Amino acid sequence: MQRLKTAMIEKATALLTSGEVSKVLGWKKGELGFDVEPAVFTSVDSLVDFTYDAFCGANLSKYLVEESKKEGKILVFLKPCDSYSFNQLIKEHRIKKENVYTVGIECQGKVDPYKLKENGIEFVTDASETVDTVTVNGKEFKKEEIILGKCLTCTKKLLSYDDVISFNEKREPSLDRFEMVKKLEAMTADERYAFWKDQLSNCIRCNACRNVCPACTCTKCVFDNDNSGIASKANSDSFEEKMFHIIRAFHVAGRCTDCGECSRVCPQHIPLHLLNRKFISDIDRLYGEYQAGEDTESKGPLTNYTTGDVDPSDVFGGK
Amino acid sequence: MQKIGVFVCWCGSNIAATVDVKKVAEVLKAEPGVVISENYQYMCSENGQALIRNAIKEHGLTGIVVCSCSPRMHEATFRKTAESAGLNPYMVEIANIREQCSWIHKDIEEATEKAIILGRSAIAKLKLNAPLTSGESAVVKRALVIGGGIAGIQSALDIAEAGYEVDIVESAPTIGGNMAKLDKTFPTLDCAACILTPKMVDCAQNENIDIMTFSEIESVKGFVGNFKVQIRRKARFVDEKKCTGCGVCMQKCPSKKGKNEFNMGLNNRPAIYIPFAQAIPNVAIIDPEQCLKLKNGKCGLCAMQCQVNAIDYTQKDEIIEREYGAIVVATGYKPISLENFNEYGYDTYKDVVTSLELERLMNAAGPSDGHLVRPSDHKEPKVITFIQCVGSRDTSGCGKPYCSKICCMYTAKHAMLIREKYPNTEVHVFYIDVRTPGKNYDEFFRRAVEQYGVDYIKGMVGKVYEENGKLMVQGSDLINNEQVVIPSDLVVLAAAIEPNPSVRKIATMVTASIDTNNFLTEAHAKLRPVESPTAGIFLSGVCQGPKDIPETVSQASACAAKVVGLLSKDKLKCNACVSHSDEMLCTGCSVCANVCPYGAITYVDKEFRIGGGKTELRRVASVNEAVCQGCGACTVACPSGAMDLKGFSNKQIMAEVDAICKR
């Protein structure tokens, strides 16, 4: 990991010095070690705070919606999962590609700070990792014990970039990403309703999921638009407020790359990504396997009609 | 302040028998904004419309709600009424209290309550209506006919005769369709080729008709008056312009194992072939599956023999684009596959044939030169048994629920022709019912029974099996109340017909609706039988429902009359209910353009103020109102709610839903 970070800083320094880019989008060290946050570096000197380690879970691609509008070219480091979001945003004309220099970087799963806390680690003094293990404050963990939920099922690969930094150290996924979706599908409607009612009742509507989601980049979100008729539809039933998540899942259906940011940032630990994964699994079943963000040109299955498209009721029944 | 008038129609007893129309009018009068509420026996009649016109003038109405039949029936009528009284035609809303209420309810109280709710919902929507004006678009004076059977040929000839250009696109290498395969035609028994081939020649010689055979529709864009169609001209490996149809290549071709499609696969043809002697165009085609040159590069005999150098092994599919004002769908039919009817042994016994195969066996140009012999041993059959309704009127799920309509007549024809030509042959026909309405039809059938001695047995066949070289047809004779077994030499199955499978794809491309049996739906079963509900799309022949030749030809001509009526107009009124983008909300994500079937959406970079005296350039959607057809696909696809439809705004729809849910 250290050599990857060194290579990244070298790359950033070279491009800033040559003037090819004027900014760098990466991650900045925090005070507690695990509280790494996305940051824009505008000079070689400022790169002293630049980091890339086992805590860089945050997806950088959405920041480019605003950053790429500004003057000057920006260098961005994209983990495999971030790259899919990046491509999807390019496809939707949300990022000005000509203003971005992309560098793909490999990733073997990022640590979940909550899992650290569960293991009694409140702050990080030193950390190192191999493909399958992470050592924090001298204590060694297996990756599957400590990494983010989204990383446990990750099968994403490096795509195409202006440049790639990789030492060909890839971690294999520990779980099938649709396992929980299948469990939910096996439930009766009442059980499933109870599950979601229980989960979503924890929501405090902090909007973190929406704000972090790379598919949620509307100029004005329907939930912030009094004219949309959705902003505050029904307050008669406390659960109806939670329809927010279901409406949001519909809005990103077919565009969601399954980057898992929604669940990562949820302070209430709601498994929001399951709603999106249900859509992904249905889309795969109806229209053949489709990975949003794998390319920048193809039309998504939900916004493309071909004469070969099936009638959903032929697959799921219900006619 | 809005002044709304509500007009509740009885539709004779259609609505009034199940809905208390007086009560509906009374209750809706109390709705805020409603200043007058009336009921009348026939609102669409001249008196009914006068009542609306007078109310608009007298009360200075700003909008009207008509509680009546489906808007597809009379929305246009009432819009005209409103316009003639000086009201904008788009300030009219229809509450459908017939199809969606009175016709489906039995209980008056329930139906009345629902009619009131539907009325309220229309009032809620009307309150958000805005006056709209529609633009105009030009009409391309050329028609496309998809399918070159008798239906397509007749439609094309009539359109061309009226002076308009018309293209026939046919997927087979020749026009003529199923009719070209028939031997004789009922009820007059004239030979199919003698009456069809002159029409085919007329098509070829008519300056207004362009025939594209071995071609398929690739895509259809646009709308009534302005369709843009891509046509795939499949490679036939023979230059149509050079080939003279001399047929030398066919004789020289060493690969002679292709199934002869024209003869229903009953004999073989060479890899290079002309489908039949009177084919139009009379041009050869190479079957790449069979051609040795195309398969492994070794041969090329046909090219060597061809005097005019017409053979081109390198020919590729070509896609051409043309514009049309109207499209006629005439895709025809095919007999159903008999895989669900193993009891009749079609796949097992060579001498169990379909009626269309029998046509070829009896045809002078067929595989046996018109000499009726069994496919197995080429001997003359002495006992022939016909089985009717194979897959027709079948509610078991194996076949089709509908009557194929033509089988009773052609079976009588077959039976009669066989008895005429081979008087010593015994002919039996199993039937459920004999259905022969039509001019001179029943007389024809009776002649088969009374003069030609065909043995008609009322009953169905249970199975066909082989015993001592005979096909044993076991069935029930319902009139004599007994089981019968008829040892036969040839068994003929009157297989049901179904729409040509390509019609599904075509219907999707032209956005025409299709029923559960894949027949295209007409705009109105009785009053608009040759038009599709999609403007500019017309239906000709069996693609709309089972028909025999006389009916097909009448419908094809009717269809042509409709096309000519459309093409004779210089301008068409556009739809006023078009979509538009709220640029303040639009993110320029392209989702709407992806789903737009008309290509009406483009993107522009516009400068927007973002506060602090700054501006930014944003990519936003822009709708071409002359092209938009108001389908609304973009409004549901838009994630940020920037796309909206005039006359059907999201707000209006939500207001309707709220009005329905309100207690």
C-alpha cells in the first residue's frame, strides 16, 4: 500500500509541476487515522496531507461534477468502484471529461471504521495492509472481518483511464452480492414489509445517502422542490416519510453502479444498497446482465427499448 | 375565477341504465368552480352540442367537463364544440363514465359513486389546464406498404392509381404471398395464378410503385405524415438490375438440396433459384446456406454461366432510408405450427399434410405437376380424409381460440376438386361446424355434399395411426352417435392460421397495438376497421383478423382509400399536448432523449445565473414541438422532474389522483 501511495504522490507531483493539471482530487489524512476525507490539492506543497491507505473508502467521482466545471484540469485517482460511477456520470454528461485526468488505482477493500470500533479501536496510530489482512495499531485482522460491506462483495475491475497505477494485487470477493437480495425475495410480503419498516424506521432523513450518491446529481432534487408534489407528500403516517428511500431507489434504477456509498455513509447503518441491488438483480434477470458504468456509451436497459425486451410478467408472473 | 360547466351524458341507456346521471350532475354542481351542471340523453348529438355551446356563451365558461364515453370516442367532437363557441379546445376534459364505469358495473349505487369520483377528478385536472394551440406539419406524399401478398398488392395498386408513389417492402424474394401458392380459389374456382399474377405484373409496371423484395423494415421513426423508415435490402447475391431471369444458373447449379419454400418444402430447389415461374421481380436469388461458393469458396458455376454478369458473391445487406406519409401493414398470415397436435401424426407420417401443402400437390406448377399423389410413395390416394379446425376454435391452449374463417370453404373446395378430377376417390371431412356465410358460399358447400358426394362427418378426430400401410383416422360421428375409424391414404389437416410472426416487431416499430392473438388492433371495431389507433398506420388483410381473398381485397382497397385521403392533405394539425423541459431543473443527462421514440429532443448549452453575479453554461434539453407526439415517455424517465407534458402535466395527474383518493 505504501508503494502505491508513493507512486500516486509522484504522479501528482509530476503532473502539477509540468502544469498538465492544476489540481488533484484525492484523500486527506484525518485526526483519528480512519477519518480520511476527499480533498482537492492545488499545489505540490499541499500534497503533504495526501494519503492513500486502507481507510480511503470514499468515492471521489461525484466531486468532479462541480470540480470539472471549474477552470483548469484536475487529476483524479479512481478506485475500481469509483470508476464505474465516473463512467456513468460521463455518460450522463455530468462531468466535463476534457477537464479531467484520470488515474486508475487498485484496491483490496477498505476498512469499515465501525467494525474497528466494535473491535475496541477508537483511533489509529499506525496501519498497514496486505491483500488479505490489515494490521491496525499492531493488531492483525483478516480483511473479511474488517472491511466495508460494499468491499466484501466487490467484483469491480480497473477500467480504462489516462493512466493506471497497479501492482496486480487483487482481492477476490468474499460474498455473493445478491445473497441478501435472495433472502429478501424468499420472504413473504408481510415479512419483507416488516423488515423494511424496521430498517427504515431508523432513518433520520439526514440525506447523507442522497448527497453522497453519484447517481443523485440533479440540479434540484425532487425532494427539495416544493413544486414536485413529492417534497413533503404525506406526513399522516410516519412510515410514508420513509418512502423517500424507495422513490430514490427508483430514480437511480438502471443507473446505480452498486458503489455502496449509500450504506457506507448511513449513520443509522440502514442497508440501503439492498434496495438498489434488488433493482440490479431484476434488471439482470429481465434484460440480461448489465453493469451500469462499465462503459460511457451504452444505453441503460431501462431507458432503451429493443424488440427483444421481455414483458416483466413473463419472468416474474402476475398476469 | 374559473367558471366550469359539467355535462353528463346518458348515452341513451348505455350510461343512464347503470349510473344515476341526474345525481351525478347534481353532486358535481356543488364542486368549487362549477357554475352549471347539466345532463342530456345524447351529448354528442346536435342538440347536446348546442346545449354545451349555449352554456359556454351564456355563462362565459372557462372550461368544460363532459362525463361521457371514452375520450378516444368523442374528445375530438367536444373539442370542436368548445372551439365553435369560442373556448380553447384544450379547456375540455372528458370523464369516461361509460367504458370505465357504466359498462363494467352492475350496481347503480356503486357506479353512480364512481361516476361522481371520475367527474371530480376531471374537474381537478381541468382547473390546471391552460389553453393550447397546435402547430402544423407537412405531409410526405408517399406511402409504404409492408407485405407484398394480395393485401399489399391491392392497397399499393389503388394508392398508385390515385397518383401517389408507393413502395412495397416484402421479406420474401418475390411478391405474391400465400395466394400465389394456391391452386384454385373459392367460390368460383378460377385459378389463383390466373387472377393474381396479372396484378403482380401491374405492380411491377406501375411507375408509381417501387417493389423491394427480400427486404425488411429495420426501423421506423417519426409520425403521421412524416415517417422515416430504414429498410434493410438483404443481400440476394444477384444484381437485380442485371438479371434477366433466364434461369440458366438454376440448371447449372450443382447444389440442389435446398427446400423449395414455394412448394412448402415438398421438393428441392437449387442454391440459386427463382421462387416460381411468375415471380416478381423475375430475378434469381442465392441461398447462402446451400451455395457452395459462399460456403467454402469452391464453385462459381452460376457466375460463369451468367451472360449478363449478374452474380455478385460479395453483395452485402444494404440499408436505405425513405420518408413516407402513411404506412400500410399487410403482413398476412402463416399456418400454425402443428407441434401441439401430435395426435394427428403430422410429424410422424409423410402422408399427413396441411391444406396449404395439398394446394401445392394439386397445383399444375407444384412438385407433382398437378398430379395428386401421396408424398410417401407418389401413388394416387384412394381414400382422403380431411380434418377441420386443427388448432382453430381451440380453448385447450394448444391452438387458437378464434375461428380461422377460411378453412370450411377451402376444405369444401379441395373435396370438390378431388371428386371432380378423381371421381373414384373417397373423400371424408371431419368438422365441428360448417361455417359458410358469404355470397355464393353456402351454395358452394352444398354442391360439394349434394353433387360431389363428399362425406361430411360431424365430429372431431381423436388420433391418426398407421395400420397395414393405411392411415387410420379415428374420430366420433356425433350424428350417428358412434366411433368411426376411416382407413385413409392421405390425411389433410386444415391448420389454423395466425398472423405472420414478423408483425410483432413491426407493430412495435410503428407503435401500433396488437391483441392477445397477435392480430393488429383496429381503431374502432365497427367504424374504423382499417385504421390502427396510431395515426398514419393502416391495416390491410389478415394482419388485422382472419379473412378470405374477397374480404382481403375489399379491405385492402378500403385501406388505400384512407391512405389516399391522408396523402391528399398538404398539412396536418400537430398535437398540442407536447412535452417541454424546465431548464432550471434539467441536468442534461440525456435520459429523455434516450427514451424519445420520435427523436424530438436535442440539447443546447445555455448560460444560467448562479448567483454572485456569476453565470454558468449548462447543457439542457430542448423539445422540437413539431416532432413531439406527446407520448410522455420523457416525463416518466426524467429523474429530476424537468420534463413535463402540456395538457397532461405531472401536477394535473397528481391532482386527478388526489381527487380520486379524497373522501
